[in-house]
Amino acid sequence: MFQINKFILIICCFAFSLAYSQEISLFQQFNGRYDYLAIGNTLNQFENNLDRSFCEILPESGAELNLNPNWNIVAAYLYWAGSGNGDTDVSLNGNPFSADNTYLVDYNDPIYGLLTYFSCYTDITDYLRATGNDTYTFSNLDISETLTTNEGYCGNRTNFAGWSIYVIYDNTDLPINQINLFQGLEIINRNVQEKTILLENINVLDNEGAKIGFLAWEGDVNLNYGESLLINNNLLSNPPLNPSNNAFNGTNSFTGSNTFYNGDLDVYNIENNIAIGDNSVEIKLTTGETDEFGVLRADLIILNNVVTVLNSQLPDATVSVDNYFLECATRNVTINFTAFNNNATEILPAATPIAFYADGVLVAQSETTNSIPIDGFETQSITINIPETISDSFTLQIVIDDTGNGAGIVTELNELNNTTIEGITLLPIPEAIPLNPLESCDIGFNKATFNLTEQLQFIDYETLEGVSYYQTETDLFNQENEILIPEYFENTSSPQEIFIRVNADFCFNFYKFKVSVKNCPPNIPQVFTPNHDGFNDWFNIQGLYNIFENHKLLIYNRWGTLIFQGNNNLPWDGTANKGLTNQGNRVPVGTYFYVLFLNDESFENITGWVYVNY
């Protein structure tokens, strides 16, 4: 008795590299007034499990595409599959195409050992849009070396090849649907007789018209070993093409054909197998049964693609960081971000909340200002002050549809794509660089004039336009109340701190120093003329009055007699205020002697003479 094996390959390959078995998961999603159809054909002459008369495949086969005039192509994909490691270069209507992706799967046959099968995919959207309705002929698939060098494929009758085109189109008369393309490569056989695949990331608002489709290879109408296909634990059937006990049997649901030899292009209505509110679909495949002699017989099934079409009118909020800007010497971050409603089937409402987290701590909140249409977006900007408790380097997390506690208010197609993250490092607040103090002579009442630009020789700067002077550190950070004439700065206290800001490429450096008022030796004239002509009418000692405020001035005549005693409030105007006579009278022309008590520990008393003339 010879061994007969059945191999089923279900294909919609959406990837861009060589791939081996992997779990079925969502690859692409289309949302809108969309539906899909498929065409294709076998390259087998007959069913390979009935007739051993052929091993080679046909050089070409064709299928006709008929799209209604009001159907617009959204996407189109060409698939081909067969025995062996694959041929990645094929032709469609004489035009060459190469695979975007090749999937491989191995089967260890109990008689022939390890056998490999392949499927390929390429995007032909632009080509199909340009060509439109036509009879499409597929050719140049060469697996001859595989079939002639390994007798296992023809020996166990899994010598097959075929092709298909999937077309996703829009039609304004359709309801808003969500089309999900799931991909992977999973297998069941005599060792693993049951496989459950959970299709997630869907949302069912209305189950009317819901359907699920498959593209399969190596299906045989006369082989049925416990083969079943279940959706949400409900057995699927589509008689007479696809009975419940032989789902993959060489049929095409789109044309009603049962001569799609060793291939299946099938779609099922699942209105009664899926419920409103469902966000996942469970697919179960089974194979294997024991015959009357106690021998286990099982089919080999490899699942690579599932397509669901579901009515689902919901928004899908996502967010991205466009760019951000740091403010030097602050913990402020200005973030430009965009809220999207891509991959959606409904408008995203205004006032959808947006939360901002720094290392998991809520630091700001915002919301969308307008309703965002399907495939629309809204750009915003926000300035956030990062608390001191957050490190300078942190992870910014923006979550749309988040009220600040992880909860949303909008039901979405996908609740798992609301977050974007961005690593941010704040600019360090610069530290002040100390400079030596400046001193200047008191000009009265503890005031002095300083040339602050004298400090430029001790700092690094490129241009004077980038240098500015301030009386407080706060003013320097905020760039407010700049000292406009630093060459002639008059202090307001002594000592007084001054700050210099030097702008750099990304931030600034700043310096600090003190200005102090000092008492300088007074400048004493040697003559004055108290004749009331308005010029030099008093003993004007420069740098004395309102500077050495506690000084005492004594004036003596040439005989040593004290004739005047003065202080800060009583300068000498040439009259006497001491002695028994002449008080209040002008002193005669002549030389007089003085003793000046500065009463400053930094200075000694000063003595000298002055000539009085009229």
C-alpha cells in the first residue's frame, strides 16, 4: 500500500525576506468603504493525488479580472506557490516580477524524508491600476529541478504550483469595513492534529456581511482525513463547493469552480459565527482519523494567511512627536506633536484627552481641539516644566485617549497603539564662573561709577552682541532689565553683585563678580578765593564731603591759633568760627594751616597749608 499525503498551503505573504514558520499575526489593515476579491489559477494538469501520469507543472495559466467601473483599486498583490525552495522571479502578462518575500515550510515525510514547500508574494498595485480589467496570464514559474531531482514530491503527490491575485478596492456604496490581513506560517499534521489560531486586533460593530477568506494550495477533493475548519468553535461549510468535512478541495468560491486543482480560493460568510463587540476571531484546524484497520491517517496543513472583512466604524487615535525644543537654564521642554486618526473608520472626536508622562509621572495634559476625520491629523505644541524630582535624562511618554490615569474615553479600533515615547535630556543649568571684584572711588554717599567691560579680558566670548550685563541672576536667566551702558554703571549698594551672560550655540555661560566702593585719598587745593564771585569761594577738598562723612577739619592761623572747626556739614568758606575775636568775619589774606581728621582707619590724619586770597 502506498502512502498518500495531503499538503495544504494557505497564502497571503506580506513580508520582505525569507521566512520560516511563525505564528499568524496581523500584518496589514485597511479601513474604509472597502471589500476584496481574488482571481487565480492552478498550474497542475489534474489533481495530483489521483493521477500519477504527470509530475511537471504547466508553463502558464490565466484568469480574468472584472472590476465594476465604480470600484477603485486600493491595493493588489500577486501570490504564487509550489513544491521546493521556490522561484522568486515570474511573469504576469509577459511582465517580470520578483518576490518581495518568500516563506518556506518543511515536512518530514515518513517515506521520502524532508520536503520543502514555498510561497511568494509581491505588491502589484501600480501595475494593476494601470492595466485594469484584463485576462492575466501567469508564467515563468520554474520548479522543474525540484521535481526531477527529488522523487518525494511526485512520490507522495505533493507536486503542485499555482497563483492568485488579491485586489482590495473601495466602493462608495459599501458600508465602512475593516479588512485585516493576517500572516504567518503554521502547520498541523499527524503529530499535531489540531491548531488554534487567535486573530486579534479586530472590532465588530455589525456582523452583517462579515466574511473570512483563505487562499490554499494542495487541497484534494478525494482526500479527507478528519479535516475541518472552525470559526469561534463553529464548523464552517459552503456546500456544495466546500463541505464541512473537506474545506480545502480544489475550489474557487469567487467563480464557483471545482477545477482549481490542488488549490483553494475560498471565502465564507461568518455573520452567524461572529458577534457584535467581538475583538478577536478564533480559527481552529483539525486533521487526522483512524481507519478501520487502526491506522492513523492525517492531512498536512500549513496556514499562511487569513483575510477578514468586518463592518467596524471606530476611530483609531495615535500620536507622534514631531520635534522638541529645550530652554537653557530652565526645565522647560516645548513639544510639537501630531495626533492622527489613521487606519480608522470613524471620526476621532474633539476633546480626546492627551496625557504626558516623564518617567511614568504625569507632568501635563492636553486634548484634541477639533474633530479629526478619517486619515486626518492635528498638530499641537505644548511647553512642559519638568519637576525637579525627575532626572535630567528621562523618557517622555505621550498617550492619546488618556485622562491622566491610564483610562480612555474613546472606543477605538486598536486600543494598543495610543502611546509614543521620546528620550529627552535637559540642558544642564550652567554654573556661575566667579571673577575678581571691581573697585572704584566713592563719589559720594557710597556711590561710584564702574566700567563693567573691564571684565571682558577675563571671559571667553565671540562677539560683543552675545554679551550682556545684569544686576540679578533672575534677570540674567530671563534676559530682563539688562544694564544698557555697562561702561558707566553706578552701583546701588556696596558691595553689589553683577552678572555677565555670554550666549553660546545651545545655551549660555555666565559670570559673576562684585563691585565695591572704596574711599580714595581726598584732593586738597592750596588756594581758594572766598570773594563771593561764584568761583572757588570755599575750601573745596575733592573726595572728602559725603565720602569721609565723619571727618573733622581744623584751621589755624600762622600764630597757631585755631580759627575754624568744620565737618561734613560745615565746609570752610573763609570765615572764622573759633577764637575770642573775629568770629563770623572773613579772615585776612594769607597762609593758613589745616589738620584733617578723616576718621577712617585706612587713612592717617592729613596736615598742610592753604592760601586765602580775595
